[in-house]
Amino acid sequence: LVKTGAAWPAEEASATKSNASTFDLAKRKSEHWSWKPLAPAPRTAGFIDNLIGEKLKEAKLLPAPHAEPVTLLRRLTFDLTGLPPTVEEIERFEKDVVTDLESTIESTVNRLLDSPHFGERWGRHWLDLMRYAESHGHEFDYPIHNAHHYRDYVIRALNSDVPYDQFVTEHIAGDLLPKPRLHPENQTNESIIATGFWYLGEATHSPTDVRGDEAIRIDNMIDTFSKSFLGLSVACARCHDHKFDAISTEDYYALTGYLQSTRRNEHKQDSGKKIARGIEEIEKIAASGNENFKDLGTQVTLPKNVPEGLLLPTNSDWFPSGQAFGDSSIPALTWIPVKNSITEQAVYDSGRYGEKLHGALRTPTFTINGDRVHLYVKGTAQVRLTIEGHFMQVFNGLLFGGTRKDIKTGDKWQWVTLNSKDIAQKSGQRAYLEIIDSGPGTIEVKAVCTTRDLPNIEEILPSNLHPKPLAKQITGKLNDLAKAAKKISDSIPNPSATILSVTDGTPENDYVHIRGSHKNLGKEVPRRFLTALGGDAIAPPENASGRLELAEQVVSQKNPLTARVAANRIWHHLFGRGIVPTVDDFGPMGIAPSNPKLLDSLAASLIEGKWSQKNLIRQIVLSKTYRQSATPHTDLSLSYLADTDPENILLHKAPVRRLQAEAIRDSMLAISGRLDPKLYGNSVPVYLNSFMQGRGRPKSGPLDGAGRRSIYTSIRRNFLPPMMLAFDMPSPFSSVARRTVSNVPAQALTLMNDPFVVSESKRWADSTAKIKDTKTRIKTMFLQASARRPSPEQMKTTLAWIESHPSQKTAWEDFAHSVWNTKEFIFLN
């Protein structure tokens, strides 16, 4: 048809015309509940029960009676710590509730919230949102080095009850906080660890379309960010204005600009701030020594006739990170005390504080226009050409040959060149250089040339040290200061850990990708927040990514979504269903809240409680609503309930919930006596059976995971543990706020046949062998597994079976195994 004369519509014009006729952001915002400010709602004592009671009264329903005390104890212990109550805790609770039910429950809640295991349980909920994994997936499942530090950060933050608004801010811009939160013991930077979440997603090696690969990776970041913090599917606006929400395509690309301006970084931690103190002392010495230049009348001769494509410390903004390069370049005619030398021209020098420090230096972003890039350097380091944010060439250099090099020039200034056909094939792409000093050794950098032909650098960078005897005279006077600086430098310790994080790069806006194609760009979109939530009310600085300002808007009380989403998610984890059941979608395609007043009351209570998640959890679990029995009120007929509240949305009783995969496994370890309560540390390699094959297959870990809780098992994207998957642990490829709760044959087969279950059954039986009285042993095992004693009929049946079994050892092992196969063990009443 085109060949015969039919018109081919211009894509951009067509898209613009269509959107103009159908997309009315202001109208959508005004019509949908979730964009509206928090409504005035009651928050007096008992507001949860009052608001639930109003809904029940409207439906002519009655709340269920109080749950049996031990049933409530089991519910609380699993909900708050992910572990079963011990026999001793059960017996003490039973004794205490007789004299004072309310204070016993309250003290139990406080004890569980203060338990270090609280952070492990609720940390696992958060890791689902962050698609946490310790490998990149794709073909070879390359590792995400040091990812476990992020997991430990989350556990610590939740145990410390870091205010949720601060927690969110640290995730978005923890590297930019002027006063970051410090680890309570070793005083390392805690806030920056949170930023690693941006890069916990899947990553592909050797992409043929590197810009397209970056667009996919950023799309995953935006999806995780928006669902986790805002309960919105912003990523749906990547190709067109959102079909249902008040989110435009321009909103999407306004957010991608923040990530285009951000760089993946490996931050070196400074334990006890010893490195920082050493640097501070050296800087004081440097300031004192450089006073000598004030009276000499020396003037710096600036570079002249600088050609296009030549990046100097004086004509462009570079981005140092870590400690080695300091915060900025060193100007010409500056005395460096550790070296007792004077700079001839402006330079970046990773040896300014000594040879042990680590750091990276990133150039401004530039466009590749040939097959090579040059650096004018002296010393030892690694250099990497990062093209469109692609960082996987460290694992596999296919299609990225020549983009990495070890620099070893000794004590000589020279040009070092990265060149290859692969670089030439990326011509037109955006890139930057990373010069990495991993210590020991130092590197000095004076220039980067992004054009093929090298300039005459001597003509461009004139010497500023004439006459040279003058320089010797000055440095001679400063020998004592130099020795003091060198002594401090030698005493500076090595970094304590390497942290996956982010840092700022060249500030850049993104362009609308028409129909989602990075090859068909539309208008430039300034970086800003979603239009419906304030847009450009806080503009990003000209010289920074603007993530800190973005975080400020996300946690602003003018934004009703952040608090609503957080409060609803807490409710979801405690009742199995959120007030908004679509926990990560508060848009028109989600389900409206079943109790809007309650949702806004909880959100406002979270804010008024200084964003304390523990306080909100405490309020909820101490409510009568949470403490209901799972059996409905006796005055309500089953037929009426089936017609009025068949899904228990109004909470006329406590919901029956299945334990999550980790809680089932951790319970087995706790009951068998194998649980290692140790917190934090390196992950335990996942146990691999013979069927878990494939490229990148890691070394198998122990069957019982060394007794560690499931949260400490290494999460390898291509080698996820079958038992966990059978019980609906999510695959960590995208953000998951609400796990699937399935009921499939694989779960029964797992409980019957999984070697871990069988092994721990035997261990459990052995651990109770010291109990000589058979009835007491049976009672103990029932208490351990289900927090109740056996009924007379169960006791009779169990006794008869054990006493008639030909092998007493096997009998107890089989009994333990059978208890773990009951519904009562894997469900909460």
C-alpha cells in the first residue's frame, strides 16, 4: 500500500495526537482516591478496632472471640520473628496470662519487637521488594559481589527501627546525605549501603545493543522504585502515557534522568573513621605548608588552546569517589605533603594521602567518536571505559574488547590508549572512563582525550615551576611537615569492606523514547518527580543528579502515597491481605481499599509516630482485631458469612495463613536444635542437588545451610532452592510485594521427600531422646511444632503406634517427620 501511494503516518505526530485526545493527567488525578491527601481520620486509642467494628456493624457481623492465648503467642512469634515459640516461652506465657492477660501480651510483643530475629523476618519481606539476589542471572549467573552487605544493612535498620522516611531516603540517595547514619559499633557509613538496591537487578553480559540493554536495566530500577515506595506501576509509562494512571511518558523519562546521572560504585568502608581522621590531619598539614606560596607572587598559567575532546581537571567536572583521590582535583602550584612535591598543573592524584587508599575517578560523560580513547597519566591503576552504564565486561569481555586496561607507567608521564574494533562499533554511544586505584600504588591523571588524534600536551599544559630551584627551596623548608604527613599516611588502615553502592556522575536529562524505543528519541525531559505528586517543586541542582531532592519529595508529607503504601504493606504482612489487596498497585487497575478510613488512620499514625514501623506494628498486633480467633462468632451462621463476607475482607475473624517458605525451613532448624542464631555475615552457598545444573553452577553448600536462617542462604538467580520455590519464594527478577500462596502437590511431596526435611526430622527425634517418659516426649514435640498439647485421641494413637513399632529410633524419626507433614505445622490459626 505504501508503494502504491498510501501515506505512512509520522510516529511522533501520531502518538502526540492520540495522547492529546485521551490523556488528561489532572482529570485522572482528581478522580482517583490514592492521589488525594490523607483524610482526617480517628487515631485515638482503639481506632483500629473502632473502624473495623464500624464496617462489621454495617454488614451486621460480629467480631470473633479472643484467640486462645497459646494460639496468639504462636501467631505473634511467627509474625514478628519468623520462628516458633519455644516450650519454655509457651509455658511461661500460659502461666503469666492467668494473672494479667493484657500486660503479658504487651510485654511479649515488646520482647519480640526487640528480638534481633525481628529484622531477619521483616528484612525478608523487604528483600522481596528489592528483588534481592547475589548473582546477575542471565546466561552465566555471574555473582553480585558484596550483595550480602545490603541484606545485613536491612536487618540492622529494621532492628534499630530506623524511621521509614529516613530508610527510604537512604535507598534513593544515601550516598548524598551530608550527615549519613553511622554503624553503631564500627562507625562506618550505613546510609550509603542502601543505594546498592538500584543495582541488585538482573544484568546481561555482552549485549549487542548496549543502549537498549541500559534502557531495560533502568526500566527495572524504575519499576522497583515506584512499586516499593509509591505503590505505582510507573514503568507502564515507558512506551506511552499510562493507560489508566495519572502518569505520563514524560514522567517516566523525567525519572530515568536521575539514573542516567548516577553511576554504579564500589564504596570502601572506613571502620572507626580512622581513614577520614588521617586525611583530615594531612589536609591541615597541607594547608599550613601551602601558606608559603602566598608571599611569592607566583601565578598559575592556565592551559591554552585546549582542543575539543580534551578533558582536563580545569575545563570539566570529574567525579572522584572513595578516599584516594580526595573530593576534587589538586590545583597547580599546590604542595602535596605526603610526597613533599609541588604540582606543575592541575591534577587528580590518588597518592595525595599515601599509597594505601582506594578510590575511583570518573570522567565527565562523552560521546565515543572513533575506535580509541587516551589518558595522560603516571603511575599504576586500572582503567575501564564504561559505555552506556554497562559494567558486566569485568566478567565477560565479549563485544567489549579493549575497554579495560592495567596502567603501569612507572614514574613517567605518558599517554595510555584504549582502542579496539569493539569501541569503534560503539561510536555515537555515551561513555565515561573509570580510573580505579585499588591500592597499593598511585595514579596521577592530567588529561583524557576522546578524539583519535593526540594533541601536543606540552604546549597545552605549560609548566608552572620556574625557576625550579624555587620549588626545591620551598619543599626543603617543609621537610618536617612532610615527615609528619608521611607518618600519618603510614598509620592509615586499609578499608574494612567493599560496598555495592552508587555515586553521582554527569548530570543528564533523558529524552522521551517514542514507543519505548531508544533509537527514536523525542523531546528532552528535565529531571523531576511525578507531575501528580509535585513534579518540579524541588528542582535538581545543576551540578548533581538530584536524587537527594527526589528523595525529599518521595518522603514529603505532601505525598500521600509513601505513608499509605508502607502502612498497607505492614497490614498485609500481619493479616495476609492488605487493606488495599494489590499491595504494589494503588492505581485504577488495583483494588480499592476495603476500609479507606482505617488506611489513612494507619498512614497518619505512621507519620505522627516519627515513621516508626515498630510502633505501627505494635499498635496493630495489640488490637482486638489482630487478637481474634480464626473461628467466627458462634451467633453467625456459615451461610450468612458465605453471603456477607466470604473472603473475610471485613475481618470478622482472624485469617488462617500459611507460613512462608523461609519460616517453614527456619522452624525445622529451630525445633531440631540445629538453628545457628548468628546474625549477619557472608551468605551460605545454596545446597545443589543433581538436577540443579547449568552454566555458572556454583559450588554446593551444606544440606542444612550450616544451620543458618534462610535469609542467609545465598540467592543465586539461576540456582534457587527447590524447597523454597515449592512454597512460593519469589524469583528475584522484579519487585514482589505480595507473594503467591499456592496449594500444590509439590508442597506435600517436598515435606515427605526433601532430604533436608528428612534429615532434620531425624535430628529432632534425636534431640528429644533425653526425655525418657514417652508421654512427656510426645507432649513436648507437639508443643514445639504447633504450640499446643496433643488431644487425648492423638496421644492414644501416637502411643500405640510408637510402642508397636519394631524400631524405637525409627519410630520417633517417623513421628517427627509426620508432625511436619501436618497442615497445623505450616499454617497459622
